[in-house]
Amino acid sequence: MLAASGFAAGLVNAVAGGGTFFTFAAMVAFGMPTLNANATSAVALVPGSLASTIAYARETRKNWRRAVPFVLLGVFGGIAGGYLLIRIGDEGFRPLVPWLLGIATLTFAFSGRIRVLSKDMEGRQSAAVRVFAYVLMGLVGIYGGFFGAGMGIMLLATLSIIGISEFHTANALKNIVATIAQAVAVVLFLANGLVLWKEAAIVTIAGVAGGYLGVMAARRVPEQIVRGIVVAVGAILTIVFFFK
């Protein structure tokens, strides 16, 4: 079950995001406290996200100058989000879980509309709009360090506002920011002893395979299909956690 959740998470993260739904739910099902499940899931998914980033090496090389400010925002967001999660602890995090899952699910469900709205802003890229987009990306980075589900869609919308709308270029930059934000948060989780290593190892190995193959899927499988699956899973989990 953990291996399957890791593979599915790596695959959908490469295509559309939302892998946290799978790994977080599987770990909670194994009896982990929600805080440990979130931290362990983040640790396990970083190598898969890194594999997706490597698979997009061609796009990354072409756009490395563009990536620099996004990398800095990812570092900032990962530190802030990870620190906030550690500070509130499991007692503070557990009541937020269904709300976070619900927000992430709605983000996926209305991702098409979000993209349309963000693309509508492309022709109005004043200095104020660009500043807003970079501030928004910083906030998304914080969210990624804190929880992460739905981060990919938020990043893609923000990149579109900035003016980067070509899918594979935006997807490559999205993977960079998401990977860095989560990796930085993971360092904090490790330092505070929140990670359960056996479970993390199982999900990591499967997530790397899913993350690399997911880039191939991103080039071939319609994104709407993957997104529909993620939305369905997210909706079910939101309902379960609201009543659990």
C-alpha cells in the first residue's frame, strides 16, 4: 500500500501535482499522527520530485536564468512553512487537515478556470502585477513547506501570470520550486525528529520511479485525466477527515 501510494504520488506530481493526497492518506491509515505523516510524506516525495526535475533537464537548461528568483522564493517558503508546521505541532495541525485537503481539492477542481484567469492577466503585466505574482509565489512556497497538496497548480497559475505559459517550461520551473521548498522543509523535519524512516524509504523508492515515468506521462497522457483522478481522491479524503 505504501509503495503503491509512493508510485502514484511521484507520477501525478510530475504531471499535475497532488501526490501528497496519496502518501499522506496511506501513512495516516498506517496509524501515524498527522504531523509525522505529513513530515514523512514530504521526505519520501522529495527524491521523486527531484527525479522529475532531472527529467526536465532540457527545459531547465534553457531557462536557468529565469529559475534563479524562483529558487530563492522556494528556499524562503520551505523554511517559513516548515517552521510554522513544527511550531503548531500535531494538536494544531490535525484540525487543519480536512480544510487543507478541501482547499487543495478545490484548487485542482477549478484549475482550468484558474489558468484561464491567470492567462487573462498575461497581457496586463504591469510592474504591480509582476510584484503580486512573485509575492503570491512566496506564499505558495510557504504553503508547500507546510503541507504541499495542490502546490503545483498554484505555481503553474503564478508562472502564467508572470508570463511563462508554455506547458513544459512552466512545468519544469514548477518542479524546481516545489522540490526546493519541500527539500528545505524536510531539513527542518529531520532536525526535529518527525520522520519515520522505514515508511519513508518504501515510499521514496516507489516515488522516484513514479516521478521519472511521470514526465513521460506528462508528454503523452491528457492532463485532464490525471487531474480528474486526483480531484476524486482529494474529495473522498476531505470527507473522510472531516468526519474522522
